[in-house]
Amino acid sequence: MEKKNNNEIDPCELMSDDPCDLMSEEEVALEKQMYLDQLMAKKQSLELSNQSIIELAYITKDLIEPFIKDRTKLTFEEANCYLAGYYLCKRFLKLVDKEYLACHESLYDFYYRKDNKELSNDWDRLHWEKRGNDK
């Protein structure tokens, strides 16, 4: 096929059997995002011992506690990731035997605060906030 100059391309040359070749850039981007959303939502199963859950909860606590104390400005992604990690650990801790969790008082106090506060994210800063109707 002859090209008159470098900017001219025959549209037929771009045709193929792949349906993605017939989509606009926006449609391709949407298809990719839908595929990533499916991967993100895909369920996995794993087994964690009480000890593994406790270790994960301590690591998460030690990671995010300085950001809460100093009210450090985080990126949007960091703040949401730390918040999600906190609540994931809190859900995991509900699975731990109560007697074993009672041996880790500082951990229990961090995730189940006596002052009825929950971890919150305002303007990418983590802080403790009164729950629901207790404001």
C-alpha cells in the first residue's frame, strides 16, 4: 500500500478481526475498567490463625497510629487505604477468640475504643470521631 505522506493511513489497514480494534478509545477504556472492576471484586479465600490476625492488626495499628496522632496530611489514596485497612482489621478481630483477644488489651483498645469513637478521614487526615448519634 502506498502512503502519500507519513500522516495518511488507509483506514482499511487498521481493520482486524479483534473487536477492540473497532471500538473508540473511550469504549476500550471502559472495557478495561470493567475488567479491572471484575478482578478487584473477585473473591479469594484464605485461612488465618488467631495469631496471624493479631499480628496483622498490630502492624496496621503501628502503621497508621502516627498519622492519627500528628494529623498528617496524606494523599487521598493513602488516607482511604489506611482507613480501609483499619476497618478490615477490625472485622478480622471479630473472628478471633475472645479469650485470646483479651490478652492484647492495647490492640483491643485501639480498634474498640471506650470513648465510642471511630476512625475517620477528613480532608485526607485521619482522626477519631464520635460515632453516629453521639456527635
